[in-house]
Amino acid sequence: MSEVSFVRTEMLPEQAPPATTVGFVGWIRHNLFTGWFNSIATVLSMLVIYFVLSKILPWMFMSSWSAGSLHECREAIAAAYGEHHEGACWAVIRERWIQLFFGFYPSELYWRPILAFFSLFVALGPVLFAEYVPKKLIWFTAIFPFFGAWLLWGGSIWVPISAILGFVLGYVAYRVITPILGSLAGVIAAAAVPVLWWIALASLFASSLESIIPLGIEAVESRKFGGFMLSITIGVVAIFGSLPLGIVLALGRQSDLLIVKALCVGFIEFIRGVPLITLLFVASTLLNIFLPPGTNFDIILRVLIMVTLFAAAYMAEVVRGGLAALPTGQYEAADALGLDYWKAQRLIIMPQALKISIPGIVSTFIGVFKDTTLVSIIALLDPLGLLAGIRADSNWNGIVWELYGFLALIFFIFCFSMSRYSMYLERKLQTGHQ
Amino acid sequence: MTTLTDPPKESFRLSMLIYDTRYRSMTIQVVALIGFLIAIGWLISNTANNLAELGKEPSFGFLWEPAGYDINQRLLDYNSQSPHIRAAVIGLMNTLVVAVLGCITATVLGVTIGVLRLSKNWIIARLMTIYVESFRNVPVLLWIVFAMAIITETLPQPKDFRGEDAIATMKLGDSVAITNRGVYIPEPLFSSGIGDVSVFNDAFEVSLDLMAILALLGASLVISGLIKKRADQIQAATGVRPTTWYARLGVIVIPMAILLYVLGFHLGYPELKGFNFTGGTHLRNSLIALWLALSLYTAAFIAEIVRAGILAISKGQTEAASALGLRPSRTMNLVILPQALRVIIPPLISNYLNLTKNSSLAIAVGYMDLTGTLMGITLNQTGRELETVLLGMLVYLTISLSISMVMNWYNNSVKLRER
């Protein structure tokens, strides 16, 4: 009897899925044309994109790069592309971009802000990309604040050196006094000695050394700062000043000490309750009234202080969010191990709380960098302040899109890369449970 | 056998203030308080010395002196002889106007964009991402001055509307004129209105027509609410919901139409007279630029909040609602939104707060808000920088703190009751 099977004994080869559900066509059907509503939406958005691009691309590319004024620009475009074509006049960017980046900084000294900018990245290396750069570089990071300021403002090299010396003296005092009088006295000495040094002796030290060994670079006044250089200076100082200050404020707000807590809450809520512009008015008009008669220090320094305080209040709230998000068990475990308050903060609480608050911290950074444009209202020459001058120039009167578009692009590049970095950092530090 | 003994009584020693944790916190607090008081005292004495040197006496008397400047965009009567305080109030109202307008448009735009960013349609989701990223990553001040520059440089001038072959024409059936000086829209007029009444010793004129309309609207909304409540009760009792939409709509529309007819409501259209438009309501270019830029900028943030709020609701909620047999629209209204709003509202309100604070950038485009009047021209004319800036900060602080109070109240009312 021959073997009869009523069921197929061997598997059929798998058939390829229908052509309309895979590959390019499948992707299009799945993402763009599912149902009539989506199809209409897709077609409409394509029309919008086409409309926008058909306006922007010819304007961008059929443009003029070399002209001395808007009028010449228009003539050149009319000659090249016909009477009715509207093209961009990039000549204004070509003529003024250096000014937009450096303000009125002396042009033979441009290497200094550029060097400062790149050494900023070298200094940030150990902090931002710790696993890719040598550990020794952290020393450069430590001296960068002084080095960068010295490059920008110039002057005698003894001034930053005497400022650094304050920290060194503080450390020495801590080391000397702790074995003799105990750790608390050591901490007090470490705080008091540098302050005394800076108030009483630092300037004398710097000026006497300067008279013995004059060593320095040409000094540049603050009012010559401008353009993106000014924005970046204010932004970087505010960002790195506000982080430690914000952490201290957040700890103060979370602490059990009633008076300290009240002071911190008052400061944070006050700063967050008023617009930055009013604080800048304080910097430009009131700070001189609040300080001892005869004090008259630089407007950029005043703005730096105010923007840093402003950012610190926001940073404090972000860090507080991180502290609050930490499970109570972490605090209790730290207590159970017998760690004191500062050890617990440094070893257990802060590393976790800061990690949680990275997105908030970076978005505060971005906010601060964007807010640096506000200084144009109190007549500092940041990019927006310079722009008003360019638009008032009779050669370029009537030019709008090119200039604002250029500024918006530069700001976008800075802020967008910061936000991408924060995403990278979040992924890198992601250790926990999904 | 061991007996429990009291620990040896320790007498208080001065060093315990530092080395004993029981007393150390007290020491720290006292030191902080003393330091704070010294700092405040130092600032105040400096201020007093400086003011004495400048020959200024801190006083708010200048607020009742004539301001001597004009404000072009105003909700209340004002002329250059009015006192500074009135200028400040007008400025405050302008701040609130742009803040409220901005919050409304930003919310509408932001919610739409946030929902569309989650769309399954690839191209729409990408377009919305581009919008959000490009508006969030550029300073709001840049957007404000950019909007102002576009309006003044590219829109037609009022004189372009003149003549037989005018370059520009009015929109929407000759009722709206969009010019580089601002937008002229029809204004509501009442031919047989009840008139105005002055309050607070002629400080403000309150339009009775407006009051009547608002009162009627409020009453209609209450009645409409009652109808809904009754429908809810019927549904709870019988399971069938009576159709009420026409009654609820009618109770609002019909009395309002009658009132408007009685008051002789009509629109006053803007007309081109001479070199400019007259009649109608003039929304100045500065207001338009500020409003547009603030709402577009804030909308990008609101979109992200809405997106995060919707994503925060787990998918199981939707599936459970479907399993119960709820339709998609009811799933959204009864299950997803109430939970998402708990996540969305607090950051939303803090964005409203940011918008209000950012409206102080009005000074960059010459919109006369609180910063422009009190901390701008009044400061420059009277030279009272201490008083004006402190007063302005106080007003902003009051606005912010009241908004935060609303937020805290809301947070407490929707807090999950944990057992």
C-alpha cells in the first residue's frame, strides 16, 4: 500500500510579504498615507514645504555676496537674475560678521578671544568627556577661569597669579591649621585667609611684582567687548558661577535650619519672581547706590554678577527637584553608614541628585545663554545691540531677514548642540532600571 | 546584675556650641542671621549715604506729579497731565493685556503642535519637531525684534492704501487693514448704550454696556451649567442622557442677541483719512510683534509639555478604557486627559509666568508696558531710579507670587490621595 498523506509533509517556502507593505512603498503607506485624513494632511504639508522652499531657496542662493550697500546689492541682483527677483543680500554679513562676533575688540588682538574660546573647550574636556581625555588636564581646567579672564581683559599677568595665590594660601592654611586646632578651625582659616589676601594684599602684591618684572599683555576695556564674544563671556561665567551657587542654595532650602532655609527661599523666590530685565536695571542704575560711595566698577562685571545670581536661583530649583526625587532610603542609608552631612552630600546624595537633574541643568544653561541678549536693552553691544547699529547705518537701512536670520542661526547652533549634549550625557549616565 | 544608670550629667560648655551637633545648628543659624542683618544694614547705610550725597530724599511723592509724556496704547483715559502713578497703572494693564493675549494663543498653538508632534504621520511629526526646536533654541528677544522689524519693513504703509490703483487693500471685506503701523480692526459700538460710570473719584470710567454684557454672559453660563447638572442627574438615574446641546447653546446665544440689539450694537470700521486710518480699534505694531513673538516662542515650550504629559500616561490606561467599551473620544475625555492634565498643568502655569515676565521685553519694541512706563520714561524723567525700580519689581513679584499661589492650590487639589 502506497503511503498516502492527506496533509502536506514538507513546509512551503515563505512567501515574500506583499510589495505594498515592505520597503519604501510600505514605509510610505504606513507613515504617510494611512487613511484619508492622514493622506490629506500629508499632501497639505508637502504643499506647505514646497511653498516655503520655493520662496526661501531662490532667495538664499540667487543672492549677492559682494556689495557696499543695500542699494548696490539690489542692483547686482537685478542685473544677475532679472528685475523682479528678490534675493538675499549676504554682503552685509560678509562686511559685518567680524563685528558681530567680536564687537569693537581691537582687531590685532582677535587671537586672544579665539584662544580663550578654544582653551575653554580644552578646559571643559575633563568635565564633559571625562573618558576620552587625560586626567592631568584637570589642572588646566582649574586655572582656566583666571587664564581666560586674563586673555580677554589683558593687563598684567600678576593679577591672575595673585588671585590664584589666594586659593593656594587657603589650602596651605587648611593644611597647617587642621592638625593643630581641628578641622573646623581649618575650614574657617581656609575661608578667611584667601579673603583677607584678596582684600588686603593681593593688589599690592600684583602691583609691586609688576613694577619689578613688568610682564603682561595689552589691556582691553570692557566697553570694547561686543557681539557673540560678549554673549559667550556672560553665558559661560553665569553658567559656571551659577552651578555651585545653585547647589548651595538648594541645600539651604532643603535644610532643617529654619533661618538659613528662610533666607534661601526668600532669595530664590524673589529672583524667580521678577523679570531678568529689572535685575539688569538694578545692575545698570542701582548697584552704584547700594555700594559704598565712590565705588564704580565695570558695567560688564555688574551684569555678570546679576546674571549669575539670576541663573543661580533657577539652578537651585532644578537641583532641589533632583534632591526631592531621590528616594528617602538613600538619605537613611547614608545616615546608617555614619556619614556626616557633608560626606553624605558629597558621596551619596549629590552624585545621584545632579544626575537626575541633568536635563533641567542644561535647559537652565540654554536659558541663561539665550537671556544674555537682554543686555542689549541696557545698551551693551551684544549681537542684538550691534544689529540696531547696522540697521541704522544708511548703507544697510531696510535690511531685515539676512541679519536676524544669521543671528538666529548662530544662537540655534549653540543652544541646539547644548541640548544634544545633554541627551548624550543622560544616555551615558543611565545606569538604572528601565 | 546590671542596673540602668543615667548618663553622667554634662554641664554646658561654650565649646559645645561648635562641637555638639545639638547646638551646632543653632550656632550656624545665629551666625547666618547676624551675617544677613549686617549685610542688609551695610547696603542700607550705603544707600542712605549715596542718596544724601546726591541730595535725593527717598520718597514716592513724585508718583502724584504730572507725568508729562504720552502713552499711545491705553485702555484707560490718560493724557500727559495725568500723574506718574496713572501712567504706571496703564503700563501694568498693557502688561496684563499682552500677557493674557499671549497665554491664550500660546496655549492653543502649543496644544495643537504638541498633539501633532505625536502624530503617526511622519512628515507632520517632523515639521512640528522643526518648529519646536527652532523656536526654543533662539532667544525670545531676537524673535520680538525680528517680528517688529518684519512688520515695519515689509508690510504696506497706510499711504499705500490710497488712490485708484492702491498697492495694498483691506482684508475681510474692507474691515481689517494690516499696515506697518499696526492692524486696524472694527470696534464694537453701542448706538443706544447706557453710557459709562466713574468709580473711585473719577479715577476710572467703567462702561456699563460692557458690564451688562459680562453679567448676562455669566448668568447664561450658570444656567447652562444647571442644565448640564440636571442632564447628569437624569443620566445617573435612568442611564439615558437627554439631548441638551440646543438648550445650552440657546440659553447663551438668544439673551445675548437680544441685549446686543437693545444696546444698538454695531461695528465701527476703520477708514483711511488723510495719511492714516481713523476709527476702528488700532492694535499697534509693537503690540502685534510682542504678542506674536511671545506666543510663538512660548507655544514651542507648551508643545513639549503637552507631549510629555500625554506620553506620561501609560498605554495600559488606553487599553483598559477600550476594554471597558469606551469610544476613543470618551477615552480621551474621561481617562487620558484628566490624568495628563495633572502632569501638564503645573509646568503650563509656570510657562504662563515666564510669558508674563518675558513681556517686560516690550521695552525693546517700544510697547508701553510696566517696564516701559514706570521703569522707563518715569525713571528717566524723575531720576528716581531707586523708587521706580523697586516698585516695578514689587509689582512683578506680586503677579508671580499670585500665579504661584494658584499653582500650589491646583497641585494640592489634584494630588493623588495615597493610602
